[in-house]
Amino acid sequence: MANLRMCASGEIATVHRVLHYALILLAFGALTGVTTVLFGFGGGFVTVPVVYAASTLRADAIDPMHVAVASSAAVMVVNSLSATIAFRKSGRLRAEYIRPLIGPVAAGAGLGAVAAGHVDDGAVRILFVLYLVVTILDSLLRQGFLTPPEPREHLDRHGVRAVGIGIGAVASFLGVGGSVMTVPMMRRGGVPMADAAASANPLSLPVAVVATAVYAASSGHSTASDLSAGRVGAIDLLAVCALLAGSLPAIALSRRIVGAIPDRIHAAAYIALLGVVTAVMIAA
């Protein structure tokens, strides 16, 4: 009888941990929806630290940083597609940047996702933080982000294509989508913040699709028995579902405020959010 009570008590505790885990992700899922619309993140910069931190609540957590990156990529597939559809008729999607980048970004995404599977979990976390710090400093210290120049009359499409593979590789390696590179690039080309953020979503989509496929097939993080634990490869299905349950309604609602925020404030908020994410990852 005592053993039965102990077993029942353990099962209840496990259910409570799972519910706690899901509720945390549901709440932050709404934030990922807002950041997808306002900053083109697809959720990556929010989902990676949140899933990483929330994974510590699970007794079966293995390689939490790899799981966070993989789950983030899966969430970005749906979020980026939803935001792209929402902005399709708005006139904010900049085809001159999107078309030449799609192919190279997708190719780079495959390379980055494969490389991430061969790097230590702690190293991925350190690289994630370092990349955030570099991005924040670059946005603050180099001209053209907070106050963009006059729009370019002629876009160097060959130059844009050349950086596409690097964008895809870094984005999928860190699970952040391409916005952290494409938004600053478009800003320095004179593109308004609202348009740059909107255009980052279709560019995050190939990164997310390729990275998700690679992480789902990753034998290094999954076996067939992991399906019963809610994982496919390195992807935590519970985390993905909880985040999407919060993000999709938020995308539908928050897209209505895009363009109402003054451009410089919008750009400053982008940098501020990166700063918050950096602090969370350092403290986690």
C-alpha cells in the first residue's frame, strides 16, 4: 500500500511539472506571436531561452539547448508562415530582398542545422549569447539602424545573395530565424522598420523548414521510444504545441498595430528586446 501511495504521489508530481511547463510556454507563446509580427523573429529569440529555462522543470531533460533550438525552429515554421500570410496584402513585403535571398538562405540553413548537431550543448548556448551581444553592439554603434539612410535606388542583388548562405547557416545553428541579420541589412538599405520586420518572416520560413527537418531526423537526440516522451529527434512536441497555442492568436491580433509605432521607437524596441533575451540567457 505504501508503495502504491508513493507511486501515485510521484505520478501527480510529474503531471504538475508537465502542466507547469506547458503553462509557462503558453504564456510566452503569446509573446512570440507579438515579436513575430513586430520584429520578424518568428519567435526564435523568445522561444530559445524560454524552452531552455523551462526544460529544467522536466526530469527527462537532455541537451536542453539543442532541444530549445530545435523546438524553436519548429515553432518558427508555423509562426513565420502565419505572419507572411497576414502581411501578404499589406504591401510591406519587400520582394527585392526576399526573392534573391530565399534560395541561399535555405541552403545555408541545412549546413547550420547539421553543424549544430555536432557541437556541445554548452557551446551552442555560449555562441547564442555572443551573437546577441555582437548584434546589439552593431545596431547601436554602427550607423544606419536606429536612423536608416535614404532608400537605395539600385539594390546589389549579387551582394545580397552572397550573404544569404551565411544568414541561413547562423540562423538555423542558433534557432533564431534570419531576422537578426536581414532586418539590420534592410534597415541600412533605407527600409522602414515595419517593412523590414514583415519581410523577415518569409525569409525565416526556409530556415525554419530546413532546420526542423534536420533536427527531427537527428538520431543523436532521439530514438523511437522518445515519441512516447513527446519528442521527435531534438524537437519537444509539448513545447511546440504550447507555444503555438499562445502565438497564433497573438499574431492575428498584433498585426493590426504594425505601422502605428514610430520608426525609431520600433527600432529601439528591437534592440531592447535583444538585450532582455541576452540577460535571460546569461542568468539561466
